[in-house]
Amino acid sequence: MNGLYDEIRVAVHSVWNRRWLALAVAWGICLLGWLVVALIPNSYESKARVFVEMQSILSDKVGIESRDRKRNMDRVQETLASTINLEKVVRGTDLNLSVSSDRELAGKVEMLRKNIKIESEKDNLFEITATASASNLSDAENAVLSREIVQKMIDIFVEENLSGDRDETTQTLKFLDAQLASREKDLQEAEQKRVQFETENLGLLPGIGSISQRIEASRAELSQIESQLASASSSLAALNGQLAGTPPTIATPGFSGGRTSGGARGQLAQAQGELASARARGWTDSHPDIIAMKSQIAALRAQVAAQPKNSGSSTFRTPNPAYSSLQSMRAERQASVAALQARKTAIQADMAQLASKQSLEPGVAAEMARINRDYDVLKSQYDKMLQDREQIKLRGQVESETDSVKFKVIDPPSSPRSPAAPNRPLLLAMVLFVGIGGGVGGAFAMGQLQTSYPTSAKLEKASGLPVIGSVSQILTSGQRVIRQKKMRLFYSASGALFGVFALLMVVEFIQRGMVA
């Protein structure tokens, strides 16, 4: 322990003997360090906090979900420090005063990118921090500049979220309008092509009026006409047979002695004509009128048979009305049979023509299916795009007219009163301590380099020889006076070092007060 104490005493004595060297080194280090600290520009920092309030009542009804808005906020936060936005900050603040070229503008943008921080404290709370340390501006101007930068960033932050969404909506609507116009043109062309194809291939297309259906309809009509033709032919044959059994004329009694005779015969002939006419109309023997006519004819025949054959009257031949009626009916039935036969021939010709075209129907149907498929695809795309456009338009109106996102500045941009960096008082004190330490260290190192022995023990140890004794230094009165003067000068120089330090501290706080 005594050895350690002796070593400390020797070290202190060595430094004290070289105190002027220590003081000179301390002055040199302090002056140089304080000069470096003085050249460091002050950086002033301004902060602001912005709260984003998101409305979700009407927005969720039209498809604007909270996660979409949160994703937009994250996107804006990431792109807020982009080159374009930072150029807006440079142009909108005093930084623009020192910009005269694109290169200088790029330098300012890079400086801002390093000095601006945007942090999300919570889900909807953002903190914007900006630091200004322009060398061509004073401390007060840098303090104001930092506040202006933060305010400009807040303006850009709000603008990017409000007008940014509106610009995006406008651009999207313009794109969709252009696409809708193009799709509408394609849809009109496809529809015209379909109508033209249907017109050119009318009758060959599947569905109502196709060849297959027309052939089936013709077959059904042909079968019906054949049935009608058979019925008409049978009726005509029966009418011919009836006409063959009917005499074309009948005997009518004449006049004798001013009296008429043969009244029953005339009535019989008239009744037979009416019966023939009724049967020609298709009445059957079970018809009540036919039965009555037969009874009347039987009674008239009995009367004619009861009359004498030669009663002095004369007879003559007259046209039979029944025969004439049957002839007119036969002409009508013949015309009907001829018309049915002509219609049958025409239908058979149409069926033959349709059968020749039926081979083309599959290809035409396939082409029509392809045209319809293309039209349906274009129509579905057009309807889907139109629906999307209306939805985006509605979302844009909700966001722009209902203020679905509101911004509140919780803490406005602060006005810094003291520089955020550097901590000049601390640096000045550290330079002073480093200077003193450097002076002491230099004096101690110099003492270690010189070959002197502060104590007899060190000399004895170094030489290996016994030391009989030592002689202390004896100063005269004149030497003491000179030594005292040197000590006063040393103390003055040392005090001046601390005085300069104190002066620098005072100047620093005065400058801060001027900024405030």
C-alpha cells in the first residue's frame, strides 16, 4: 500500500514539475475542441401528432371496409417521404431560397429524407418529426424552418389521403369509361353480326321456324290434307253414284178440259228433289227431316198409284231439280278435291326443298352458337364492368361528400427553443475535461521519457548501488520571488482556461435565448 502511495506521489510530482507543459497541452486541446464544437451547426427539431378518424357507418354499406382505409393509410405513410412529396416541401419552404439547379434540389431532397421521420404511435395516431440544420440560415431561421417542414408534411399527409383517393377514383372512372365505350362498340358489332347472320340464314337456325320444325309441320299438314282429300274423294264418289241414279228430267202432267190433273205426281217429284238435296248436304237417313221427307214421299206415291193411268190429261218432260242440285254439288266437290290435291303437291315440293337444305343446318347452328357465345361473353363483361363503375362512383361520392376520413392535429408543429443537436454545453464540458486530461497525460508521459529519478530509492533500484543520502533543493529569496510570480502566472492561465469555458457557456445560453 505504501508502494502504491509512493508511486502516486511520484506521478503527481512528475506532472507538477511539468505543469506548464500540461497547461499548454490543455489549452491547445480545448481551443481546438471548442472550435470544432462551435463549427457544428445547431439542429432544431419540430414535432406534431395527427389523429386519423375513420367513419364506418355509410362507408361499410357501400363496400369501403376499414381494412381498405387502413391499407391506404399505410400506403400514404410509406410514400409520404417520396421524392415528389419532398420536392413539394422544398418548394413550399425557405429551402427553396438556396435552390438554383436540379442538382441542388436533389441535395435538399436527400437532406430532408434523412431529417424527416414519420412514425405510427397507435393505429390511427401518427407523429411527424423534422430536423433543420441549414448552414446558410441562422438558428432562429432553422427553428422556423423545422416548424414549416412539419406543417408542410401535415398538409401533404391530408392531401394525399383526401385528394389522393379522389384522384385515384377519377382515374379509375376514366379508365372504366374508356373500357365501357370499347366494350359497347364490340357489343354493338357482335349484335349486328348476329342479326345479319339470322337474316341470311333464316329457316336454317334451330328453334322456332327451323328446318326440322318446318318439315315436321309440313308432314302434319300433309297428313291432314291427305285425310281431307280422302274424305272429299269419298264424298265425290258417293255424289257421283247418287247422280247416276237420278234422272235428269221428270214427267209432268199437262192440262185437259180446263182442269188440272197430276197434282200428286208434281208433289212427289218435288219431294224427291228435296230428299236428294238433303242427302247431298250430308244428312243421314236417321235425320228427322230425312225421315219426314221419306214419309211424305211414301204418301205421295200411294196417291199417285191410286190415280187412273189415263185420265185424259197429257204429260211432258221437265228438268229434274234434284239432278241439277247434285250436279252443282258435284262441281263444288270436284273443285275442293282439285284444291286439296294442288296443296298436297305444293307441300311435297316444299318438303323436298327443305330436305335438301337440312344438311346445312348443323354447320349453321354451330356458327350461330359461336356467335351467341361471343355475344354473351361480351355482354357479361360489359354488365360486370358497368356494375363496377357504378360501385366505384358511389364509393368516391361517399368518400368525398361524407368525409369518411377526418384528420385532427392533436399536437400542432412545435416551435423549438433550443437545438435538438448538438448538446453544446455537454460537448464544451467534455472538451475541457479532455483537455485537462490530455495535459496531465502529456506531462506524465514526458516525465516517463526523461531519465531522472525523483527519489533516492528509484536511483538505488536503477543503479544497484546503495544511496548514502539526498540533498533537498534550497532556494534563495530571489528565486522564491520568481517562483511565486510563475505560480501566479500559472494560476492565471489555468483560471483563464476555465474562464473561456464559462464564457462559451454563457454565449451558448444567450444564443438559445435569442432563438426563443
